Amino acid sequence: MNIEYRIVIPARMASERLPGKPLLAIAGKSLIQRVWDCANCAAAAEVVIATDNEAILEAATEFGARCLMTRSDHASGSDRIAECVDQLVWPDETVVVNLQGDEPLMPSECLDQVATLLDRDTGAMAASLYHVIDDADEISNPNAVKVVIDGRGRALYFSRSVIPSHRPWATLDAALADGCAWKRHVGLYAYRAGALKRMAALQPTRLERMERLEQLRILESGGAIAMAQAVRPVPAGVDTPADLDRVRRAFQ
């Protein structure tokens, strides 16, 4: 790679479906260590864990990670990373990748890809990835966030609804059979440090609150998000006990 970038992994214990999620065991290591290992397979110059929990700090220190304590009142991982950027006094032009603390199977190629994508689009506030959906149930699932992009490869809108609409076709299956395609957003972001701090300073916007998608704060505030199709399939993260079982089997 021709650019230097950092990875920050936000990690907190507050999970309703999987209490204590970051420290749950996966084939002999904690989930947070598995994510840290994943990040270190990429070309990032530095990997930092940002947490608000002493147990995570202690565990991360034991396996050799750099870990920072941050405030406990952050509404999102991006806000936590913005505090991390402040603590480390990274220059505004620093490219920072947000790798969620429950993504132990994130391909390292995608981490490098999203950082490079932002570096190349100097007018974008952030960069992210998508993959093409070819299943009608997934398209209609509100937990699958869809994105529509413009001709320059920048995001026009993100939604839990079916966007674009398949109105000319009776069903989604008919639209898919006729060659239509939908894009599912992959929750992996790259930011410039200065832009991230500006975003964190803004109040949540109307569309962000309606869709419960923090990336809409950037679009509604006039910022641009560069998008590209992920170079590798991105497995789902760990949100439920079933996800945990799936990831444990993958590592075994």
C-alpha cells in the first residue's frame, strides 16, 4: 500500500443479546483478541482498542494490544473513536478505519481497501463498502441496510427499506430475474481524523434518528461517503448466540 493508516477497534461490554461479548471465548481467545488479530493482518501502521471497560483494558493489555480508556457516554463507536483520535493527537489528515469489536472474520483486504478508497477520494468525508444482494428475503430484511450510489461511486442514501423501489415489477424476485441489483452496506468505515471529529461534534440528524443509521449524519450534513464493492465477501459479525456459535465453528 502507498498510504499509511490506523485502525481503531471500539469495544464495550453493554450488549443486550450477548452480555460481556468482547471477552467471550472463541477457540481459546477472546472475541476482542480475535478482532485485534484480524486487524493486525492488514497493512495498518497502528491498531488501537478504544474501550470504556476496565476488564477489556486488562485483557487487551495482557495480549499485547494498545488500549485506551474512553468515556462511557458515547452513543456510537464513531464517537468513541473521535475521542481516541483526540487523546492520541493524530493530525486531521490521518486516515482512521473503524473496525467494530465484533467482526473477527473481517478480511484484511477489505480493511486496506476502505482506507485506500478514502485516500483516493480527497473530497469525501468517509469511505465504506457494499456487496451485491441477490436474495429477495435479504433485500426486504430491515436489518440489511441498503445503499444507493451515484455515478461517481458516492453514497446517495442508506436505508433499512427497499431502495431503490422495485415498483415496475410485481415482486423482488421478478426484478432480480430481470437483472436488477441491490447493494447491502458493509458496516466498515474509513474517516479522516479531522472529519471524524467534526461529525462527532454534530447532533444526531432527523434521518439518522428515523433510520437509526449514524452514517446518515454525514449525508444530511452535506458530507460525501465514497463507496466501493468489497473485494472479499464479509461474513456477518457476532450479535447473537447463533452468531457466536457460527464464528466458533469457523475458527475450529
